[in-house]
Amino acid sequence: MKKTDKYLRWVEWSEEDNVYIGRCPDLFLGGCHGDDPLAVAAELQQIIDEWEDVFKEDGKKLPPVKVRPMLKGLLLEHWSGTEKMPDHVMDTSTNFSENF
């Protein structure tokens, strides 16, 4: 596992720009873009690896993780059909940030 694996990164379609955009906001502003989401994801990972090298060369620690996926909202959306969501799915007693 790489030290940068804990950072949220995403690739999404931009209607405005008509391309896929890749971002990792905790490490750098901006992102990368292209027509193929897999190519954008690969380029994004390359940029993340380069940023990790820059921090290492400069003797600096990586910035703290601040951006978190909205897991609870995604789970609610997933279980919004006719099925009842299992009680354990919404157990918020687990502190996932302890792993980072």
C-alpha cells in the first residue's frame, strides 16, 4: 500500500467541459482530463505519485486527509428501493479515520 492510497480521488464526467476530469483535492488543486475515464484515472495516479515524490524530496510530510466520501449518503441511496436496509449498515460507532 502506498502512503497516498488514503487520499480520495475521483474521475467524473463534466457536462460543461465534455470530458472526464480526475481530481485528488487533498494533494493538489486542479486535475487532469480526457476522453477515456481509465486513461484519466491512470494519469491521475501518475500525478499523485509525482506529488508524493515531491513531498519526499522536499523532506515534507504529506498533507492530512480532509476530503472523505459521503458513505452514509451513498448507502442510503443504494438501499432506497423496496428492500429494508439492514440495521448494521448504518452503525456509525465505527471510527474509520483511526485507520489513517
